[in-house]
Amino acid sequence: MGEKMKGFHLIAMKVNEHLFGTKSKWSLVKIASNRKNLLIWFLVIAAVSILIYFKMDADQKERRKESLVGMCDQRARMLQDQFNVTVNHVHALAILVTTFHYSKTPSAIDQETFADYTARTAFERPLLNGIAYAQRILHSEREEFERTHGWTIRSMREEPAPASDEYAPVIFMQETVSYIESLDMMSVEEDRENILQARATGKAVLTSPFKLLNNRLGVVLTFAVYNSKLPSDATVEDRIEATAGYLGGAFDVESLVENLLGQLAGNQAIVVKVYDVTKPSDPQIIYGNQSMDGDMSLKHVSKLDFGDPRRKHEMICRYLERAPMSWVALMMAVFIAAIGGLVGYMIYGGAVQIVKVEDDFKKMQELKVRAEAADIAKSQFLATVSHEIRTPMNGILGMLQLLLDTELTGTQRDFAQTAQDCGGALITLINDVLDRAKIEAGKLELEFVPFDLRSILDDVLFLFSEKSRQKGIELAVFVSDKVPDIVVGDPGRLRQVIINLVGNSVKFTEQGHIFVQVYLAEQASSIMELKNKTSTNGESFIFNTLSGKQAADNRSSWDTFKHLDDGIFFDGSETADTDQNVTLMVWVEDTGIGISEHAQQRVFTPFMQADSSTSRNYGGTGIGLSISKCLVELMGGQMNFTSRPHIGSTFSFTVELQRYKRDASVDLKRSLSDDIPIALKGLKALVVDGKPVRASVTRYHLRRLGIQSETVSSMRTAAAIFRKYWSLISKNEKLPDIILFEKDTWISGEENCFPILSSSGQNGQSCKPPKMILLATPGDSDRAKVAGFVDMVIVKPLRAKAIAACLLQVLGINVKNLNGTESAEKSKSLHGLLCGKKILVVDDNKVNRRVAAGALKKYGANVTCAESGHEAVKWLQIPHDFDACFMDIQMPEMDGFEATCRIREMEKEANQQPNANNGPEIEGLKREWHIPVLAMTADVIHATLDKCLKYGMDGYVSKPFQEMSLYQAVAKFFDNPSIS
């Protein structure tokens, strides 16, 4: 045993070393969970956000610059176009002067005509303040010219023009500039140069900016007027020779630009300035002021072409206001930073959580390994303790049984029987603890065999019948007719659950009743619906129960119970029979002390009771309900309870079973319905009981025996019915064969009715009187027999087999004659099976060998003992004459499993040798060596049938020996009868 424990600990240690010796690899999760990496991530996100801001801001500035370029170029283009239009009009007027003044004789133009024409066509030249024509006069022609016009040629200083080789006095002018008449346009050097340039090129010539008379800046446009049409390839000399005069106009540039800006006032406000940059070092402003206004960080220069290639002009544009903050870029940068930071933090948080989960998982793995090791150690400990306790207990109980089989005085037998009962209680407690250990270890396996549920309930009632009689409480069982007679499941575990519940009820109930009921789950749900409906009526039916005592749950009151007893409440048998699975609901109701509200939460907690006084007053360990709940859940059901202090408790549970197929090849014990004597079937009974629920229980048992029954509430009613029957005898109406009446109806003061019920005839007619049977306790039976009113007393609790035996006795029916065949089949006892059999008992414990040998010799077996596995192998060398071997499992040096394997190997070798001595032939057939080996063990946890079969054993018997388990173990090898 110690070596096994050591092996389990070594396994646990290796698993721990594997879990904690592995080095963690550097992974992305580990990197992401590092706080420094999170800080680096935030810095990267911040840098990316800043770059995004500057990129978007630069894009916005570029778009702003492109917008400024477009607006500036648009204004420059419009200004240039409007200037060119005006230039074209001036050029057209120059051609007009040439045509009508020099080509016509006499001239068609004079001052009045010129002034009138220019005034009418002024709308075509809105940018000109005025226009005038100056004639070319040579010095030799000056006197004649002055005499002809009657005025003297003046210079710009309003004085006679000094002598010069050539003059250009104004002879025609627009009324707006009439003050320049007779002024010599060549008296100023710059103007002279412009005039000479104009006649030499034949194109418009502009002056530098100057202030006009209205104090606004402007320029003068000059065109040469020729006295004849010149060819396109005319030379400079030809042009000078053909020049007749000069046509000039004063441009108001500021008005031109303001008019232009007025047209574009809807666009974004910008600052526009126009410069003459003929001399780059000294640019002259034409429009705008010299102050540095507007957004100085951004400007655009557009070139202007006014038609004079000698002069250069520019338009410079700036935004009136500085560029606003790029909120879109800022918001986008903040958004990117926030999203990036959030994503980084989420990744970090997730990674930290993953690392935490991984660490927790490793810790859980460690705890799991430790828990598994602890579970293995616990199971091994329990198995060891079980074996060590059950081994001496086997000796104690075995020796007590052998002692009881001897001749003892009454006192000695009482002492020995008491010691054996105490030992049995200790074994029961050990079994409960081991069951709990099996459930926790997941090693509890359920059987799947057919069984008779009603017979199991009868056995449970029989088990507690003596205690219930001593306490004077009513103990009864009722199974719905809808429940199948035979079901398939684990009868042992179902019996264990019901025994636990009924045992608790008997323990905690001092008066009233204990009522076990079984229904289909469909019926139970219908009962709950009926309960809800009837509960709203306000009627007091809670005391109309089995014993008349108040119960914690009213589901077993007559208002609900009568529908089940009539068989009309649930009508689902046709559909239910077609379903292979069947769900049963079991109720165990008592009128005991109940469970306090604060203790109800820990009812199913192992080793816990309602309070400390419970264990002192009633005993127990508090493990039964916990085991029962676990067993119910293993069988696919649930357990619940309803309890009211000082009133009682009702425990209910469901189990999943299957219907039994009659054609299945299963070795099943004959059910009660097959064993009913034919003489009982068809009998007629009258039940006299004032409590309808209790009367229904009696009728339930009678129905199981095939007896028709009718219920009345009092002896007077029964007497009235008998008078009715006497009047109907002539009509072949059959009287009841038996009358069953309860104790409280017998003592109710209606004794005068007994003569009527027990009389043999009335009105001259005679017949066989019915048998009077009292349902009572043992103390009441003697008084009833003395009174002489009854033929038989059936002592409660009622069981179908007990009722059948009493009825057969009171009716005088010979059971052996009716059921001789079945009785003969059942007459085989354990003594008959083992008598004369030679059995080898192998156990290392001397006391256990004596107990096992004594138990087997008791039944007539010839027993040989061996104290080790090696000795057993020697005894069973081929050939041998043993019929069976009882082998202990746990023995030093060679345990039972190894010894069995050696025995099977010897048998296999012997069976494979054709000329081997295989012993005597049986009915002409050669014997095959195979001795039945049954394991004897106190380790009920590990001693499972599968494990025994794996090592070649044929079964096992748990220590200490019990007659039924021993019979079941050996019967299939020696006689093979039908075993339940």
C-alpha cells in the first residue's frame, strides 16, 4: 500500500516539475505587456499625430496658396483685359483722326466735333480721365500755326514754349481736359521720349506713373497719328516722315483697380497692389499704399502686360487676414493620438490580462495536479482505512455469526445479537462514507437491470415496519397504476435513496404518518396544476391526509389524491407506453419535527445536520441526504424538499428509467403479479375506513392481488350496504368475500353493526358470511380477537405479500398445492449449493480465514485454507479437485490479482496440451480446466467487477460475508438458477 502511495506522489512531482521547469518564451504577448513598450508606443503615436498635423496643415496652406494664386491671376487678367480694351478704343480714335482729319480736304474734324464725339463715346473708355490730340509742328511752322489758331504754344508750366526743333501742341481735346489746349506735349523730357517712341514703333506707349489732377495715380497712353496709311513693313524713317500728330489719354489706374475689386467683392478679401517695375531697383506703386498690411507670410506676384514692351508692371496679392488655425488638422491629430493611444492601451491591457490568465492557468494546473494527487491520496487513504476497518470487522461479525449459530442462553444470544447489530451499523456508516468518496472521485457506476419497483418499496416498508410499530406511526406506500410493473435501472441505488429518506422520516417522526408515493412525472406536473387551482378555493383540506395530521405539502391530501385513485385524472397511458424512457416522481412525506428555515440551506451539505441538538437527540452523521441527492442526480433526476417546522417535511425526487421489454433476454425474478395465487384473483372486498387517503392505500394493495374492492367510511354504511346485498341475492348479486376495517372504525362505538356484517343470512336466505379482517397494530390484534368480531388481524404497515399470506390463511387455501412448481424451484438454498463442494480460501489474515471457512462450512462446504498467493498457486496446480476459490486481493508478496493470473496461465497451458491429464471425462466430454475464482476484499472502492474480470476473476464478494451476496456469487457457477 505504501509503495502505491509513493508512486502517486512521484507522478505528481514529475508533473509539477514539467509545469514549473519550462522557461517562458519571449513572445508578442510578453512584449505587449511591458509597461516600457506601452510608453514607447505612446511616444510613437504622438510623433505620428504631430506629423499628420503638419502634413494636413501644409496641405491646407498649399490649398490657401493655390486659392491666392488663382484670385490674383484672375484680377491681373481682368485688369489687363480691361486696359487692353481701352487701348484699342484709343487706337481706333487715332485711326479716326487720320481718316477724317488728314485724308479729307477740308478736314472733317474740328474742336467742336472732336469734343462732341469723345463726350458721346466716353462710356467706351471708362478708365480714361480724358483724351486729346496734339499736332506735330516743326519749328519752321510754329509762327504760321500760332497765327492760324490765335494762341501761343505753351509749355507744361503755362508759359510760351521755348524754341525747339519740333512741337506737339494740343489742338483737339475732350471737354474734361480743355485746360490743356495749346500745351506742348513735348515740353517734358519723359513725355517727349514717349512721343518719339510711339511714332517710331507705331504702338502704344505708356508713361511712368504720376499724379493726375484729381490726385490719383495714373499713366498717359500715347499713339502716333499718321497722315496716311502705312504698309506693315514701314521703316522708322517712313513712320517719322508720315507722323502728323499724337493722340494721348490719361489712365486712372486706381479707379481701374477699384472697379475691378468691386466686381470681385464676393471673393475672399485680399490685398492687391499694382507696381511699375520698369526699374527693378525703384519700383513705383500704381495702386495701393506703401504700408505692409495683410498676411505678410504669403504673397503672389502676377505679371501685367499693358501693351508697352518697354514698361513692366506687376500685381502683388496678399490675404487681408492671417491664415486661421487648422482645426481639422488639429482635430485629426488629436483623434489619431486618442485612437492610437486607446488601441495601444487596449493591447497592453489585453496582453496583461492574457499574461495574468496564463499565470493563473499555470497556478490552476499546479493546483489541479495537487488536487488530483490529493484526490488519489484521499481515495487511497479511504481504501486503506476501509480495508483496515472492514478486515477486523469481518472477523468480528463473522465470529459473532458463528457464535449465534451455536447453542447460547437467552442473555448470551442477546449480547451477541446486540454486538452484531452495532457492527452492522458501523459497516453501514463505512459504506456511506465510501459511497460519498466514490461519488466525489467519479467512480460510482450504476447498474442497468430490470427490477420490480413495487417489490422494492415493500421491502423498504418491511425494513422499517418494526420501528414504525414501536412509535405508533402510520407507514404506507402508494404507486400509481400508470407506473410500469417492471423498469430498467439501478435497483440497489434507488433502494438506498428511498431507505435514506424513509429512515430519516422514521427517525424524526413521533406521531402521524410517513407516506411514500410514486407517480409518473407527467402525473406530478398535473397534480401541481390541480394544487394551484384548488388552493384558491379557500377550503381547508390540509388535514385530510393519511393519518389526519397536518403535512408540509398538501399534494397528498384527498382533494388531490382522489383523482389519482380514481384513475381519471391522468389520461396519457397510450402515448406514454410508446416512449422507451420513463421519468418517475417519488415523494416521501412525514409529519415529523420539520426543518427550521435557517437550516434548510445546508440540508444537502455532507456531515451537516439541522443543529447540534439533532445529532444528540437522534444520532446520525448528516451524510445520508447528501449521498441520496448525488445518487438521484447520477440517475438523471433532481431532489427537492418542502419543510415546515413542527409540521413535517416532504422530500421529492425524480429518476430517469426505461421501460422493460418483455421479449428481452434478461434473467429477471418473477414479479408479484406472476406469483399471485389464482384463488385470490376475482375476490370481492369491502374496505371500511373514515380516512379516504388511507382507504386508497388499502385498495392499492388489494388491486395488486387482483381483488376488487369498494370503500365506505363507517360501519353503519357497510351494514346498510349489506342489507342492500341481502335483498339482491336472488338476482345473483355477490356478497363481499372479505371486509377490511381500520382500528379507529372498530373503536368508534359501532359494534352493533358487526352482527349484521358477520351474519350468514337474512329473510330466510343463507350464504357464506364474509371474513372480517382488522387492519391494526400488534397491541390491537389481541383485543380484537378477544372481542370475537374478527377472523384475522393484519399488522401494519401493509404489504402485498403479507396481505396475500393472511388472506390465504383466513380463506384456508393451501399455497403449496396452488404453487407447487414455483415453491419447488425456490426450495434450493445456499446449503444445497455448497454442500459437498471443495473450496479453497486464500487470505493472509488468520481471523479472516477462520471466518470465511466457518461461513462456508456452515453451508456444508469442504474448505481448505491458504495464507498467501504462492500457496494458492501450489494448491491449484493441474490437476486438482477444487470446485471454487475465494481469493483475497490485498496480500503481501503476491496479491490476489497476480495469483489469479498465474492460475489462469496454468489452466491455459493445460487446456492447450492434447495429451494432458485433464481429469475425468464428464458425460463423454473432456473437462476444460477453469476454476471459479471469487475475490474477497474489504476495499470496496477499487474492487470493481471490471477490474476483477480484467485479471481473470469471475466475480467478487465484499467482506464481511452476507448470505444473499454469497448466494448470488456462487449460484451461477454451481447451479445457475434465476437470481434477482
